[in-house]
Amino acid sequence: MATLTILHLSDLHISEQLFADQKVILDALFKDIEAEKNKGVAYDLVVFSGDLIAKGSYTDANRNLAENEFFAPLLKAASIKNDRLFMVPGNHDLETNKIPSTLNRLLKYRPATADGGMERSRFS
């Protein structure tokens, strides 16, 4: 039976202001990924599912950090080409002022909260 090995990461919230601390964690992550690879794990693809940059602050500095200090070393550590990287934007990756009004109406309610209630969306 064929297997598919996916490396799934999310919620980096990269920030120029916090990057010195984040780099310590990222360096450890890259070493762990390389260690798994050296044990024979062959990653087929990488999925990053949202909240790449803190508070959606897509400044040039934060974009450069994401590209050069996260994605490039991540793909190298996992031995994955960039065409095997899949990204899904998270709520912090959206510019809510650019959501069309039709979609805005569809986002009236968020998923149920832990207590079963419905939380009013900030989009309405």
C-alpha cells in the first residue's frame, strides 16, 4: 500500500518584533525535521494552514522573514520542492476590508464555540 507523508504546520504568526525568539523555535523545528528525514521519513508534501504572519501585518520585513527564514529552510530541511508546498490562509492572513459584501453575508456566524453557542463574526 502506498503512503503519503504530509508535514502539516500552522499558526507561525511570524513577526519582525518577535523574530529573535521565534528563530530559536524554528531552528529546533528544522533540526527535528532533518532528524526525521535522516531516520528515513520521506515527506511528500508540506501543508501550511494559516496565520503565517502576526496580525496580518504583511510588511516587507515580515514577508522577507517568512520567505527566507521560514519557507526556504523548511523546504530544505524536508527535502521538498516549492511545488509541493500547499498553503491555506488563516483568519489572520485575510484583509477583512477586502472581503466582498456577498461573501461577508455568508460569514455571518463563526463555527460553534466550545459551549455549543454561536459566536458573532467580526465580519458582520
